[in-house]
Amino acid sequence: MKSIVIHAAKDLRIEDREAALPGPGEVQIKLATGGICGSDLHYFNHGGFGTVRLKEPMILGHEVSGHITALGDGVSHLAIGQLVAVSPSRPCRQCRFCAEGSYNQCLNMRFYGSAMPFPHIQGAFRELLVADAIQCAPADGLTEGEAAMAEPLAVCLHATRRAGNLVGKSVLVTGCGPIGILCILAARRAGADLIVATDLSPFTLSMAKKAGADTVINMAESPAELERFNADKGTFDVLYECSGAAPALAAGIAAMRPGGTIIQLGLGGDMAVPMMALTAKELSLKGSFRFHEEFFTGVSLMQKGLIDVKPFITQTFPLKDALQAFETAGDRSKAVKAQIAFE
């Protein structure tokens, strides 16, 4: 089977790998669509992120959907031919964090396409994938591309859960890549009133407006537009910081009202934090890392038509053009979510 394998920065290859058959409690899936994530781009562009470095070739990908081709023993709630969204969250269910229900903090997490452990956890960008049946969310009624958006949507639903009650609240979103856009959708669905989004790209800001942001601000051209929200100790109750950039965090903190909550999603490496401003405003700073049960919630919300991700799937490339797909995915002048069609 063909797989998308990263060997080093800018060294992406389509290679043949062995296909596997499903064991008890597993299913085999013919991959339909894979979305290119920010972490995939870090491996492609830089060979890793932060202290995480590629030490061996690794199959990329963790935002995937596909059709079931075989059922292992004991699997009765799924059917051959069924479209499923596949959660990459595979906790061990035995460590102390799993025992507490904090599956995203699992000590032995096997998250697809991760170079954090060694040997690396191989990813899901392969023509035939064997997965645990409990990873699979039936995606009846969705397109293959929509089903592959369940993973980034789950990230944003988890962040929204971390933010707390959003009904009637004022929200700032810094960074309008795929996660920022989906955070706008999630915050609005959760009851946020005012939503302001910032970025450096006119294209992504136009997508933020399409997602329902009330106001969008280009920080490269008009940074003073955000400063008007700084008056009287600030405006926003919640900040979704999706860029991973220290200047965005600092500007966001200045616009926060006392007692507000910052949700840090962006993973750009270590960031300087203006601690005095954070302390004086009595702000809460919360990290938000991955997700677990929110994956199935995201699929359900899309199936019910309560969240529409289709406008933000900006490109779909055939598998043979995987390199072009990766080069396009990182271009914020024209891409929000680039996907690869495996069929």
C-alpha cells in the first residue's frame, strides 16, 4: 500500500508499506481523505517542532476518514463499506491519567504521526489503515472531506470546554488558520456574542469572517484596531490563542478584561508571557492539548448541520500530488485546510 512518509525536513516520499489485517476489536479501513495539520507541516518544513525531532522515517497524518473494508472478531456495530471518521487518540487506558478520565494526558498515548516517542508512532496517511473499532465514528450523511475534519474540530471543542460558559461572552481569536477558524465556529455554537479575530493574512481573515467573526483585524496592516478594545482595562472574556506567537498573546492580554480566561492552543515553541499584566488583571491561563471524547461530539454536530466545515476545505489533491499538497497547505494566502484524496 502507498503511504506518505517524511524522512527529514523537505524530504517527503510516497512509499510502499506492508498492509495489515484487523485483529479482534479492530477494523481495516480504505482511506478516503486525509487533512494536513499544523504538526504535519512542522515535520515537513522543519523536521519537527520544539524539542521534538524526527529520528527515523515516519508516516504522517492523523486527520483521516475512510470506508471499512474488513471487520475483526467481536466488531458488530460497524459495517463493511461504512464511512467513518477515525480518531487518532489512542490512550493506553491503563495509566493513572487514563484512570482519571484524562485520556488526552495518557502516559503511553499512541497518537498517529507523532515523533514525541521513539520509536515514532506511525501516522494514518496510508491506503489501508487498521484501527481499533472504538476509534471509529460512523460518519453517515457526511462527505469524506467533512469526516476528515472531525479531528481539528475536536481540538477546538476541547478548548471550548476548557474555556467554560461562553453564553453572551466576548471572545478574541488570535490566529486564523484551521484551528482558529474552527474555534470561531465552536465558540459561536457555545453561545459567544461578540467574536473578534486577528491574523496577518487577508485570505484567512476573509475565512474568519465567513466563519462568523463579527470583526476581523489584520495585525500586519492595522494593529491599532485591536487597541481600541484595550480601553477601561479591556473587553474580552475569553482569548483563544491559536497562533503560538508571543506578540499575539501579548496583544490579546492587553485586550482582555480582568478575570478573563486565556486558552492557549498554538504550539509555536516556548513563548514569552507578560506575567505582570496577566497577574494584575487576574487572568486565568489554561493550556488546551488535543482531545478525546470531543471527537465523537464533533462528528455528531456536523451530522446535525450545527457546524458546517465545508467552506474551509480549500483544496483537495490526489495522493500522487502529496508534495504539492503540503506546499500549498502552509500557504496562508490561499489555504485554510488542504486535504489529500486517497481514492
